[in-house]
Amino acid sequence: MTLADGYAWAAIGGLVVVVFVTRNVFMALPRRLHPSGTLERALRVAPLAALVALTVPAAAEAWLAPGAGWLEVWQDGRLPAAVVTLAVARAAGTPFPGLAAGVAVLLAIGGLG
């Protein structure tokens, strides 16, 4: 495992922890301390926002590379993986299937290699 692989796994692990904590911390609190209104709605979309924050920079890097055309960007694997990650996560309503689908697409295309 290379240093870059370690960073990727650390990011995935961090995302899992953040998503788990933000979605479940209020289950241990008394009902009167549960969030309501805007905070409750924000916590509902936090996992998808975290996915966007992780995938957009990687996809933009492939897109903004010097001399990158449409074919090169889609063959790179990062943009298709990002699109699949976000679509599956949005359809499933939870980030974990999206992460799995995005990694599968990235590995199938051979991105980052």
C-alpha cells in the first residue's frame, strides 16, 4: 500500500466516522435536546454534502488538467466515478452504496493508475 492509498483509505474512514456520528449522535440524547427545524434538515443532507466535498476536487483535477479533452477526462476514471458515486448515493439516500459504486467504477476504468 502506497502513501496515496493510505490517504484515500484515511479519507474514506474519516467520512464513515463523520457520517455515523452526525447521523446517530442525537439518538443517545434526551428527546428535548434533539435538533429541530433547520439543523435537522441540514443533518439529513450532511452525508451527501460530504460526498460532494470529497469527489468534486478529484473530478475537477481531471477536468482542468492541461490538454484534457472529453475523452481523456472520461477515460481517467475520476469524473465517471464521481458521477456514479453521487447518483447512487442520492438514489439510495445513504452514502455507503454510493461510495462502493464509485470505487467499483474507478477500479473498473483503471483510474489513478
